[in-house]
Amino acid sequence: MKKILLALAALAMMSVSLTSCSKDEGAPAQFTASIEQSSAKIQLDGSIIKWKNSDIVTVFDEEGFARYSATPREDNATFATLNYMEGNLTDGPYYAIYPSVCAHNAGSFLVQSRQVSSDGSLEVFPMYAVSNNTNFEFKNLCGLLKITLNQSEVMVSSIKVTADQPIAGIFDIDMTSGVPVATFNSNLSDDTEDGITLQCETPQSIEGGHDFYIYLPAGTYTNMAIKVVTDNGLMCIKQSQNAVVVERSKYTPASVSQMTFVPNVAEGSLTGLFTINANGDQVRFSKGNLQYNVTNGLWRFAEHQYDFVGPFNNTTYYSWQIQNQYVGWIDLFNWGTSGYNNIMPHPLQITPREYYAENQNIANTNYDWGVYNPISNGGNQAGMWRTLTKEEWRYIRNTRPNANQKVASGRIDFGSNHYFNGLILLPDDWTLPEGLTFNRGFTNDQRNYARNTYTVDEWQLMEDAGAVFLSAAGFTINNGTSNDGVYYYLTDYTWYLAWAGNYWLSSQSGSLDAYMIDFHADMADDKYERRYWPASVRLVRDADLDQ
């Protein structure tokens, strides 16, 4: 592996030549450029980091900008002459951003959501310089995530990195401290940007160990996930259990081993395939229950299948009027409350027709949450997801081959009497992970989910094999009205005691009711309830959309 220099080298400058060449009036013909020697830049050549002739730099002043090509100095390619190409400049100060594809304006730059892995070199590593003359001393804008993969018989085609904070998009540059500090600019960045994908020019073998580099701004990143995709359409996702700290001009090591590869699916999808009708059509479930942020109107999937929010503020009462002022996430919804036609996820009335104004199913309509809304961590485009119909649920539950062998109650145990109860569904093609057990069916006690008990790590193996877990997020009943609005109470609201699960389906029942999945530890079926009943939502994606 090539050694990467981390220490800063002394900066020296070339003599300045202002000999005129063909250019717009006012733009300097040349600049000189030195490189801050640290973790990486263009080429990794032993311990030397070099400019190369294909490098293009954008230079800004207060009124315009121009592009320059780099000509490395032969005896020391950490220095170069920047030669005018096109554009217009007047007087300094000058602001330079390398490379031009990352230049946004004099004080901000683009972190690419698509980066290229070239064996032995980095195609892009952004740098910034400010000068009152034509001498630029470039400083690195980012740090490097060094991802080391090691597994036999695996050819990597791409790696995607995501985190709870933005890592791609437009970032502002602050030079107050003398070194650049990058801050995400949400007003200028595209909302669809989600993480960074490193694309290999050709599939890379990782047998014996292989290093991949992704540049990203300095920061502390939580819930960082690394998705490795192979050349034959398989993937593995590894999530960091601790915060990842990236420093400017340094690399942060991230070693990934013991990877289990499964079919590559759309963002937000689980891998298991479930047949939904006699035609053989299949769906994949989303990775978690649907959640909605009342303040900013965003939709997302819960991070884990077992996660749920439940009642407002973890109190006995669940008030939709209070919910309208709540700044967090909610995940119990009235039927058809996608936001379409102003039928919002936090309505204030209980008239069933106000929750869905048209007397028909919501299947394939904008009243379906997944049809109408972009899901921020599920592809972020409308129309990618939908809710199961009553008939599809019944086919999964009762009709597909060996259906009764692939459903059971169970729990995920966190220890110290903290656990999540729920319904387990196994996919059509199922192989039980080695060392685990699965007991089909149910208990005789509607609150006793211990028939199948898994640790968090054991459940992860089940999920990797395609299993679905519908968390028992509790149930609600009408508790009348008050002067402040309509209230419901949750019978068992403590997160590790909840024992009933209700999940909406997209099929109506008459003009007032709609169908939902209904389960306890002793059964799983469907029923219909009033449309104003707050219940969970778990979306699915048609498998043929992934082809």
C-alpha cells in the first residue's frame, strides 16, 4: 500500500510570470500554486503528492471568474504554474478552488455525491486558496475516509457512505482561523443528495485487503453506514456503532470485515421477497415503520424494523391537537392521511370522511402515504412505495407456499427487561441463519411474545436473511373528547411492554372504516376499524421496480 504523507511540508513558491497570452482583458495570464502536503491530493506517488497537467482550477474575484490549467514544475510537482484558459478577472483579492468541477462561488464549493475510485490515485480532492497577488498557497478543504475491505472472491463495483448529517452538496468556506472550515449550506444544496457513492472505474478485487478513499468535509458523523456493492449485484451494509470523526487534511480509517452479501435493492428496502398474488408478483418491505415530522413536513422510515415512537411525548394521552404543535416525529396515523388534498397526518377532527374524503380504496391513489410522498431515506421520490391491500396481506399471511410456516410472534431482547414485541414474517425463499431457531406460529397468551426471542445481533442475522419484523407499537381506543380536542389513550404505552400491533392496509370497508393488520402474541389476522383510529404504517415496494 502506498504511504500517505500526513505532516505539512514547508511552502515555497515559484517565480511569477505575467507574460501575456491570448485571454480576456484584465485576467492575469498566470498564477503560481503550491500544495499543502497532507493526506492526499491528486496522485499518491510514494510520499509525494503531485499536480498533473489535466488539473483545472477556477479563480474568482469580486466580479467574475476564470479557469486555469495547471502545468507542474518538473523537479517538484507540488508546485505548478496555472495558465489562463477562459473567463474574466479584474483586481484581487483572488479566490481559487481546485478542481473546477467543485467550484461553486468565491466562498463555497461542491462536495460531489458521485466520486471515482482510480487504483493508486484520487481523481478529486478539493483545495482552496486566497491571495491578493498571483501566488496561491492551496489548503485542503476536506478529510479522507479510508475504507479497507478484505474478503476473498469479491469484486467491488461501488461503495456508498451515508450519515445522519449531510456529507455531500454545497459547503461554505470560512477562513477566519487561517485554515478552511466547511459548513453545509442547506439553501444551496439539492434536497435529493443523499450520501456519497464511490464508483470504481473497473471492479476491484478486495482479496488480501484493498483501500478505498472518499473525501468529505471535516466533522463528527453519527449513524454512518457503508454500503458495498459487488459486480454481480450483491450488497452488504455495515453501520458504525460509534460517531466517526473526520479531520481536515487527515484520513480516518474504517475497516470492514466479515461481510455478508445479499441482493442489492433500492434504498430503504429489505432484501426479502414476498409473493402477493397468484400471478407471482412480489414486494419488498421497507426497513422500518413510516414516520412524519410535523414541523418540517418530512417523511422517513424508522432506522430499525423494531423502532417506534408511539404516543405523543411518551404519556398516556395521544392528542392530535397537541400533535400539530409537536416538533418531533410521529408514527401513528389515521387512514389515508398522506397530506394529499390537505388530508394531513395530524388532523384535528374525528369525522371519518375528513380522514379520507372519497368513498373508495386508497390503493394506487395519492391518499396512500408512499404513492404521494417522497420518503427521505427511501429514494426521496414520490411513487416509489405503497401500502399493501387487504387481499395482498391475506395472500402473504395465508396463501403463498408454506405460508403458515413463515409467520410467528417474537421479540428482540435488549436486556434489562427491555425488549420489542412483534410479528415475524419470513420471505418466500428462506434459509435460517446457522445457530438460530425459528418456531412458527403463536402462543396461547396474547401478551407473551417469548416464543421466538433474539438478541439484537441475532435479529440482524435474521434480517440479513430477509426476515420482516412488525413492531407491536400498541393500540388505541376512543376516550371521548375534551375542551382541547379529541383524545385517545394507549393501553400499554411503555415501549418495552406494548403487546398489540395494528398496521393500516389500503382497502376500505364501507364509507367509515378501513382494513388493518391486527396481531397479538396469540394471533395475526386483519380487521376493519374507524378511519380515525391511529395505527402504524409499513410500506412495501414492488420488486419489479428494482430491475
